[in-house]
Amino acid sequence: MFRRNKKSNVSIEINDYVLRSLVMKGPDLSQAEVMEIAIPEGVIDESEIKDEMALFDLLKELSPLWRGKKQSVRFIVPDSFILLKAFEHPDDVETEKLKEYVEMEIGYSIHLPFEEPLIDVYDPVEGDGKAMMFAASSEQVTQYINLFLDVHMRPEVADVRALCHLRLLESMNLLNPEKTYLLTNWLINGLSITIYSKGNVEFQRFQPLETDLSKWKAEETGEHQVDFSYDGPFDEYRLLVSDQMLELDRIMDFFRFSVSKDQQGIDEIIVMGDNPNLNNIHSQLQENFELPIKLINDSFIQKHYPGFKAKHAALLGLALKEVK
């Protein structure tokens, strides 16, 4: 159930309203500890750091609890920063050389909307001449990296949330290699959508949820533990979620008719995220779609990873990453 992780490290997830960290305290996840701290409104807006000093102070407060200076840090790049792009490559380019190949081809056969990107390559089927590239603006990601360096941490991995989730789902044997999945990750103020088909990440999009974060109240539930609740009419928020159902339907149609040329539709929807209303969102999806819909909630996570919750899914997947 647990993978060994020989090296001490801390996995970090930061979004507009919360900073979460998972600290490895032993050789496997059974001894790991999660710490959370609410981020004041306005410090980060749509993943963009607006008050760098305030975020630095939060990191400085938590860093002594992350097993001291020079601790290795893994962090999740915000979904809104990520661009997914498919590319073809010569058959003689080995998987471990693909990143180098992409770096040489940027500006020639591969074009991106920003300069000096940070990239990672995902090659699910070796030798088929096709792969996927995740790219992000180096300026945006470097701002986060520099903050970790400022509190004397050592950034080791910047990972994509979708890959963290897929890594976790694979560890729980939930992915059938012959099926196509619509993976939905629900944050309080955003929805990340990933289509995963037969070993390939085919599509990724981030959709903002236009909710007023001042209406979401953070409550400390323990030492460095925090939960959120909506201080307003829930029907108001339910309407925002309902709007996303229409978008999901459009995306599934787009995938079926434009991407797969009517050869492949969605077989199953997976519901994940740190949204406190995940159970209600799951019910809304069931009302709108006839597909099988799997909910990765607290009880499901705890069957596989005791002591963790649904909101920790991305951190678990990041901690499971094997780093050479």
C-alpha cells in the first residue's frame, strides 16, 4: 500500500486560501504528518502571489516544523499556470532524452506562448513516437521557488497536480488501462479537468469558480489543521457548480467528436478535491450524467491511506513520486 521513500522531504500545495504540507517522518506514508494553515484573502489571487512578504511569513512560520533548514521541498505548480501540449518525436529518441529533445525544438517545431518555459515530459507509451509536454512560465514558477529558498529550503521537484492525482489513483488500482476517465478536481474557487485515456493525458483545463473567498470561513480543527465552510446561502454556491456541469458536458463532447474523432467517449468520471462540499458536488454530477461517477472522499482515502483525507490527495500523489 505504501511506497518507500528513502529521502526526507516535504510536499507542499499552495492555493488561494490554504497552504498544506506533508512531512515525511519515516520511510513510508504511515508516519507522515500533514500541516495546514489558512492563507489570508488577497495574499494570492488566482494563483498569482500578490503579497510576497505575507506568504514569506507563513512559510517562515512553518519551515521549522518541516525538519529544519535545507529540507528538500516538492511543490505543486498551480493548475492555471500549466499548458498541456502533445508532440511527436523521432522513433530513435529514448524516453529519458525526450526533455532534452523538447528543449532543443522549442521555437522550431514546438511553439509555446511564453519565453524560457519550465517543462516536463510525460511519455506513457515508450517507443510510439508520441508524448505529452507540460509547460509553465518560468517567471511565475520561479517566484514560488525563490520563496522556498528564502526560508532556507531546497526545492527539488515542481510537479503537476493531474500527475499527482494519477499517481495516487494508480497506487489504489483504480485506473483501467482500457478506459477513458474524466478526472475532476474541485477546489473552493476552481475546477481542474483532466481527460486520461488508455495511459495518455489527452486534455487539461482549469476553470475558475467565481466565488467570494471572504464568504469562506477557516476554522482551526487542531494544531496546524484547518477546515473551511461557506458562510452564505448554499444555493448560491450550488448554482456556480451547476454552471460547471454544462462546461463538463461540452468538454466531453469536444473530446469525443474533435479529439478522438468519435472513436472514444468518457467511460467514468472521478471526483476529487479539497472542496468541503465534495459529497454534494458528487450528487449534482449524478443528477446530470448517466456515467459511472467515483467519489474519492475521506472514507475512500482512509481505506487506502489511514489518517489522511480527500483534501490531501494531491499531496499524497506528490509524496509518492519516485525521485532519482
